[in-house]
Amino acid sequence: MATTGIKDVARHAGVSVGTVSNVLNRPDRVSEATRSRVLRAIDELGFVRNDSARSLRSGRTNALGLIVLDVANPFFTDVARGVEDVSSRRGTVVILCNSDDSVVKQETYLQVLQEQRVRGVLVTPAHDSALPVDALRTRGMAVVLLDRSGDRPDLCSVAVDDEAGGQLATEHLLAAGHDDFAFVSGPLTIRQCEERRRGMRRALRGAGLRLSGAVRDVQVSGMNARSGAEAARRLLADGKKGLPSAVLCANDLLAMGFMREMLRAGVRIPQDVALVGYDDIEFAAAAAIPITSVRQPTYQLGQTAAELLLDECENPEGHAHQQVTFQPELVVRESTAG
Amino acid sequence: MATTGIKDVARHAGVSVGTVSNVLNRPDRVSEATRSRVLRAIDELGFVRNDSARSLRSGRTNALGLIVLDVANPFFTDVARGVEDVSSRRGTVVILCNSDDSVVKQETYLQVLQEQRVRGVLVTPAHDSALPVDALRTRGMAVVLLDRSGDRPDLCSVAVDDEAGGQLATEHLLAAGHDDFAFVSGPLTIRQCEERRRGMRRALRGAGLRLSGAVRDVQVSGMNARSGAEAARRLLADGKKGLPSAVLCANDLLAMGFMREMLRAGVRIPQDVALVGYDDIEFAAAAAIPITSVRQPTYQLGQTAAELLLDECENPEGHAHQQVTFQPELVVRESTAG
DNA sequence: GCTCCGTCATGAAACGTTTCACAGAGGTTG
DNA sequence: CAACCTCTGTGAAACGTTTCATGACGGAGC
């Protein structure tokens, strides 16, 4: 299958291959007349540039890699969308990789992306794996960390301030007069859980409350609705102290399960218990009682990360590494409207 | 930046470049001794194959394109996940493209993917755009249609039977003794809405009901929770006939909004109105009253599509085009447990 | 009329692989 | 011992671009 190449175009237009290449890459170097002649030839022959050859010769590709834990997670989906939009605007293409939080898969993909000679990678590191950043750099690939704040000054990174989010949510509840709290979350080894909790505690301390009396932790195994329901049951069974008047869940799925179980037990939300979730997934607003939640600028996170990466690629010398931290935002709904 | 190439490896291992290439591509053609010597050299030099050169020479890339309407839509997210898993298992890489249902974007991406010389494309066609399938084929790219059933016998396609889904849901409601229905959906120009509706009507006819009396259409502008709530309000205001006893919504978001508005008005679900959604998104189960819904094998859809595509690529001659249609499945929950 | 300069176009060399025709070494067969 | 394999390894020719040194042409300045 002889694909028509630049040579055929050249012959058909009666010029040299160099000229065709110039028409493609530096149109201003070519006179109006020949340029249009070449363009017509391209059109007539249905010529399509071969990017492999282009990359090989020029030493740079038009692709970048995106490694996330799992696109099926709405958080990463939105991030991916942001990345893709920026990338397409800049004429680059995104190669999508799911590591499933596995270090092995992550390594495999990094290898593949190196073979592809992508311009750079955006990666949410699996676990606390140490990325072979230097090795990548050596191969001329830029690296930007996603959803991981800047513990490395020699790297660009983009993240959302989870501690601030926890604090924000708590201050909202404090302002409504609450003084008896619970924090529902998955294992605190999950960074996000731990940081959101820390934010909550900071807010409580800031309000002059004694942590030991003002807040209890309800820790469940998962971060889904089922676990949320379990947390609710545990609190309901916890007769001696009675229910807390305000609850912060480490994510919206937990909050949804929690709410359902509470409603079923006849507890009124927000009158008896005020509830705040985290992530502001689409369904937080669609729940039986719309849930107040902490929104993260996920799409923008992806956009910014892609822009940082492409900037670093385009201007490796003048590039200053940035650690960007976004601030979350509270979306108030009925679940705290008491 | 002189990346170390096959030549350096050859020199370092004291063999010819041809031999190194053989070690990489047909290890059995090389003696044990030299093979390990070469492998060691590769390791010591940190050599990474240049896929651009490889593709250029061999005429085939290791990439395939995936064009969806929007990854942020959970449906496509799951599909993408299926595609990616299969692809990575086969050593291929996925280039992700969002067309946003725009024909222009779709064309642009197809052009880019051609330049990349991807092995093939998986595409959910925007609108009813006619894909330039033949032009793509000419360039040696395989094409598989996603979520669009086989109106073209010369093409592989993968889809879910929406009509069957509508029928399934309706039969479930009929079996529970309902005889007064409503179908809540967005514009019927959306293929999915139209087909699900058709399935419902077929089931009703099959049960010997007269359509004119047994079912009303409630058509709203969107496919989200807000529109669902609007549909509910419209039915509530529709005093003369009273409420239907069973409602099928064209997707789960509609169903969630619908439910919320009904509950707020004091209508009991499922006692007063039974409710069925569509898509079985994760949150259907987490709603205030868990929603019975029609599940689609989205992940598997993606897997199958990717497999068909790769098969076609690997064996263009012996490949027989298939139009695969998946059957949806009903997941019964409390919203119809009356 | 001469030099000098800018504008356009040319042709060949590179980019890093894969592939292929071929060669040398050793073994087997008749 | 000649003829003929098989097993390994070689070297050079592609693949389709980009890039770069070079050249042709015509006009401006002196």
C-alpha cells in the first residue's frame, strides 16, 4: 500500500520536496504562486502528513501522556477532559493511561510513553511510588505531577488544597452554631482523608473548641455509599452521646449513603443533623436532600497541568517550575440549610 | 541531545545493528550468547526504542484512536476504560479524543489520527454525520462504530439494544400489575430516547393495552435531574388524569430529579408511583429510594469494540465484519418493590 | 557594467529503525 | 570429498520527513 508522500506531491506540483515541506512548515518562505500550486496538489492527491517520519526527523512528537489512577473515577474524568481540551487547542494529542494505582502498571506505561517519545507526561503517582523523574528528564520528557502538592521543588505540580476544604466546610457549620461534630471517612492512610480531617480540626481549634469533646471520628473501610450507611448505623447505635449535630463526610458517596440511612431511621436532615459532603459530584445536587459539598476545580486542574507541561516543553530553558495549589469552594445546599 | 540508539547498543555489545534489531523483534533468530550480551548492553546504556522510527520503517504504529462525544459522561468513561484495558493488554496505546458531538471537531481529530497513522479508530459518530469511512480505509485504518447499531454491513459496530431495554423495563412494570404509564424523556431526536420509548410501546402493545389510553409522554428539554424534576411537576399539575402508577425515565438523572420532586410533594415511591430509570449509574443505587434501572454492559462494550478493531488490524483479509448488539439487563430495586 | 542583496527554490544528508539478500561456519549426506 | 543444508550474523537499503548549505534570478546602488 504505497501511501502518497511528500514526493508525489512535489512531482505532481512540479516542485522539489523541500518546497513542499516549506509550504507545510514555513508557508511564508514560499511565494504565493507556488504555495497555492502545492496546496492544490496536496488536495488533489489527498496527501496526509506522516507524523512518524516528521517526529523522527524533527526529534519531537505531537503527543503527551496522561497517567491517572482510573478514568472511571469522576474526579479524573474531569481532569482528563481539561487536559484534552488544552492539548487539542495546542495541536497535541493525549495518550490515556490507567495505572489502577499499581506501581507495575505505572512503570510499564512510563516505558511505553518513552518509546513513543511523548513530549511530556502528566502523572498521578501510584501509591507513594518514587517516579523516576530524572530518568525521564534525561530522555527529554517533561513531567508534571497531578493531584499531589509540591513536595518537590524541581517539578511542576498541580493539586487542590484538601486541608483548606475541610476547614471551609467546618467553618460553615460552625457559623451555623454547631458544636458537636463527626468526621466520616475511609482509612486515614488515604492522603485526602487525612488532610480533610486535619482541616476540620484546625477550624475547630480556631473556634476555640476542645477537639476531644467537639468531634468524633467515624472511620469505615470504603469511600462509597455502602460505607456511608455503615457509618450512619454506627452513630445511631452509639446511644450514649446521642447524634452529633453536624457531620462532614470525606466524600459525597459516603455522604449519600449516610443520608439515606439516617432518613430511613427517621432522622431529619438538616434539622436533626446537618451534613456536608466533599467533591461536589453531580449527584450531590440530585440527592433526596441536596447535599452541601466542597467543590474542587477538577477541570481547571487538568487544564493548568497541561498548560504547565506544554510550557515546559516549549521553553525548557526559561521555564520556572511551579507548584500550583487550587482552593476548593463550598457549595451550600439544603443539607445544611437549617 | 543524542539519545542512545540501536547503533550505540550494537557497538557496545560488539555486534551489528541488524543483530540488535533481531534481538528486539525475533529473539529466536539469535543465539543465546549474543542475545544476552545485547540485552546487557541495552540495560547498561538505558536504551529505549524509538517508536517513531520503528513505525516509519515498519509501516504500522502501536496506537489506536478513540473518539467519543464526551469522556465526562459516565457512559463513555466506562467504555473508554474497556478500550484501554484491552489495548494495553495487546501492547497498543489509546489516543483519546472528545468530539463534543461536533462534526468539525470530529473531522479535525480524524485528520490528526490519520497523521498519526493509528492502526484504527473507534468512533461514536457525532450527530448523524456520515463518517468518511472509505477514505480512512484507503489509508489503511480500520474503523469500528461505537454505540451505533449496524446500519452498515461493511463495518464492525458495537451497541446496546435500547429498544429491548425499554421493553424489559416495561414488562417488569406490567408484571407488577401496572396499567397506567408515563415515559419521561428528553427530545425524541436523541436516538436513545426514541428507541427506549419504542421498546416501551412494544411491550404495552404486547400486553394488549391500547397505547392511547395506557401511556403518556412527558417530554422535557434536558436529560438531567433538573429536567426530571420539571417532568414531575408537570405530571403533578396534570390534575385531570391523576398520576400514572408507573413511570419510566429515559435515564437515571431524569429519574433522580423526578423522584426528588415527587417525594417533596408527598407522593410515595413505589406505593403511589413506581419508578424505573435507565443506565444504572452508580448513584441509582445510592438514591434516597434506590432506583430500579436498566443496566448496560458499557465496559464490555468498550472491550469488545477494541477487540474487533485489533482483530481487523491484525488480519485484514480474514476479518468478517460483525455488528454486535448487547442486551441490557434490569436491576430491580426499591423504587419498584411495591 | 559591476557588485551586493534579498527572495525563492533546490537537492542531498540526516533521523533511528526494520528488512532483506547474502556470507561464513559447521554439520550432514551421498 | 563435493554438494548441500541450517544456524547466526552482517551491512546496506529503505521508510517519509525536515533541515541546511547552496544556487539562480532580478533589482538596487554606485
